[in-house]
Amino acid sequence: MAGGMEDAAIQFAETVQTASINRNPDPNRDLAPETSVDKKVPVQFDDAADVISEAEDVGEDEVPISVLRPLPEEPRAPKHLQLPDLRFEQSYLKSISQTNDWRVIAYITIKDQVLMPMVQGAAYALLIAWWRHSNIAVKFSGQTIGAKIRRWWWGVNNWTIPEDTESNIQTIHEPFGDAFYYGPERLGTRFENDEEARQKSGFAESTFKTIMDRIEREAAEGKRVFIKDITHYLLPPNKAPARLAPSLKKLKRGVGTDGGSSSEDSDGKDADVVASDHDSGVVVTPAGSPSRSPASPPKSPPFPYEASEAEDNNPTVVPREILEKFHFTFLIRHPKNAIPSYYRCCIPPLVERTGFTPFMPEEAGYDELRRLFDYLKDTGIVGPKVCGANDGKTLKPDQVEICVIDADDMLDDPEGILKQYCESIGVDFSDAMLQWDSEEAHAFAKEQFEKWNGFHDDAINSTDLKPRQHKKAPKSDEQLYSEWVGKYGQEAADMIKKTVAENVADYEYLKQFAIPQKRQD
């Protein structure tokens, strides 16, 4: 009985061993050991007397060693590195040769031919899965060494290279601040009496037209342009009546025109548009007028634009025909969080980097955001359907949804909010949108945020966006006020409290249009 079981175990081992042999290896791809051959050749007996004599001394089912002439392995093109046998063959054969117990043979067979390869394969699969997941946010496009290695490795493994959504999107970070604060059409008063700061910024010649020109140049490359900006950069501060920016008054072609073309100024005269080395800097000088040098600033602020007209109900300095070219998204944040955060950027130590001092309550921007939102909604530039709402409203082919994102909702349910948003704007959602933990991503972020130094430190130092966990109950208004007093002093805390109160109503109005969370705690 023992002998029968032993034979059965050996037969089982031989079956497993035989089943793993590739009987028709591909000489160009099969990475076999050096002892393998690429072709089967019938044995031929030599007629030499010494060979015949040797053959007479062996049994009928044996072949003399001298008559075997195995065909040498043919050179392979391309040559491959010879890999070790990963199926533990040598250790397996040696192990079973040293035992006659069928149970030991069965155990060794299962261990070496089943369990070990399975563990090895699982470990390899997990390693590859981890590697791919850890590189989910990296880029495959471009000519960097990292991108080239990734494309090569994905190709070697016959993996489908992920569609690089970022390669189809061009980002521009807060370009309109250039014209709002520093240029000859500036609306903001923060640097009105600081010509040196305006010149030092590098944007002293930026107009609303030059920014539109830049956007059009980016779009001309076939990419979708994604712009993050501050709404109040498009509106006169303190609810002043809006007039169209002189450089945009007569634009008729798309978003801006070629930087080398001419337009008309507010008096109907031709204006020479002189290209600047700066990416958004252009000097607009009426024909027949002396050029104004940086050393001779105007005696009065450029706004209001006395010679420009206003558009009915348009609260911005941008013509409606240009506003219609954009697909708007509104990002909101509760004033009790946003106002103290902005105040912190206007006092030491951050003010040494931002240069924004003092804190100006009119820059909160909630009133401007609401007025622009209502204008776009009432004129049909956005809506009537609200993203994420089951209100039964439908859109015509040329309409877009109202997209409002609350920052707190985004922090609580980043994936749920982003999926709805991406569906609304026609962009495929990817998990890579929630991760940016790579040197390439951080270098890109630092470059984008460089001109607004000090405002984006938290974003630059972040690596991903995960659902936050509410470990503590939200602070009451009294607790927040006490916290502001402790950090900034009584006078500053009163200013922050007053500014928050002035903007809560506008925030709550916009909040009713926000994309709802999908995550259930």
C-alpha cells in the first residue's frame, strides 16, 4: 500500500512538473535557462566502430551518451538576459530525490510547485499594484526622464497608459489680479499710491485686454484653459458703478485679439498695441499721445473710466460677449473661515512676503461674487439647471449648469463633489485629481503660486485631498471671537467679526446652489 501511495505521489509530482513545461518555446521571447534548446532533433547513430561497440553494451531502451549530439542554442535576436528559474525547480528536484516517503514528496510538491509560486505571484502582483497606486498622480506626457521611464515601463508590461487629463488642460492662476492691482486700468486702491510696488510686481503694464490675449493664446494650443481667479478683480470695489475697461471696449473677436493687432480706444481713435516681453504685459497708448513712462504715473486713479460706457446690468468691466465665452464655477467658503485666513496674510510675519497691508474689508469679495453670479444666472450665461440638484430643469445644447462648490463640502467629500463637478463640465474624473505627492506636481504648484507669495503655503505643502474627520464639534461664534482676540487682539477681532457679519448673507445665498455631498458618515 505504501509503495502504491509513493508511486501515486511521484506521478502527481511528475504531472505538475510536466504541465508547467512550454513544449514550443518562442526563441525570441522565452527566457529559458542556458541548458535549453530551441529545436527538437532526432537522435542519429554514428556508423563508427567504436560507437557500434559502445551501443552493444547498453540496453535496448538506452542511448549511449556518445551518440547524443544536442543542437546548440541558437543566437537570439534581440539577446535576452538569462533569468533564473523562478519555479524553484532545482530545490524541488533535490528535495524529492532525498526522500522515499510519499507523504514528504506530496508535501514538497505542493509547497514548491503550488504554494511557493502562488506566494511569489501574489507578492509580485501586490508590489506592482502598490507601485502603480503610489504613482497615480504622476504624469505620462512630456519629455522629462520620469515621464519617459513611466511610458517605457507601462509599455513593457502591456499596460494601457492612463489618459493624462492634465495634458489637455492649461491652468492659469489668478491672472486678473495683475490688471486689478498694478496695471494702467487698475480698479483696486491697495497700491494706488505705491508706484514702486506696481513697477516691482512686473505687471505695471498689464491691462484686461492683455490678460484676455494670454488666455486666447493658451486656448489656441488646443487645450482647455482652466483659470482660478478672484471674482472682485472684475468688478469696481465698494459697489461703484461699472464701466467697460477701455482696452476691452471694442473687442469683437473671441476672448481678446492678437497682441499685434490694433483696437480702438474709448475716443474711437486707433490704439497702438505694443507687445511686451512680459506674458501679460502690453502698453496701450492712444495714437498721437505721448507715451507714458513708468516714472510719470497719472495724477488720478484710472478708474472710473470716464470715457467708457456701461452695459445694462453688467456689474463687471468685461463686456458680456466675452463673459459668454467662459464656463463659470463658483468656489465659496464661509466668511468665519475665509476672513481670518485672509487677515493673517496682511499682518506679520506673512505680510513680509505677501506685501498686502493693511487688511481691507472690501476685498472680502462676497458681494461682488453674488452680483456677478446673479447677472450670469439672470442673463442665461449659466443655468437654469443646478449641478447636483434634482430640480427637473433641463439645459439647451448651448447652456451650462450652475456650479457652486462649498470649500467645506469639498473637504468633507472630495471625491463625491469632484465627480459631480467633472461630469458637469465634461472632464473625466480620475483618482489622480485627489493626489499630487510627486516632485513634479510640487514644482508645478510652486511655479504657479510664485507671484502670490505667502498666500498658498498650505496648498504647496499638501500632498492629497482626503475626507476630513470631524473630531470636534464646530466652534460657536463666541468661541471663534475669543480665538481671534487671543491671536490678533481686540481691535482686530472686532474688525474680523464685523467683516464676517457683513458677508454671511451673501455666502448663505450662494450656498443654496452648492453641489451636494454624496458621502454618508
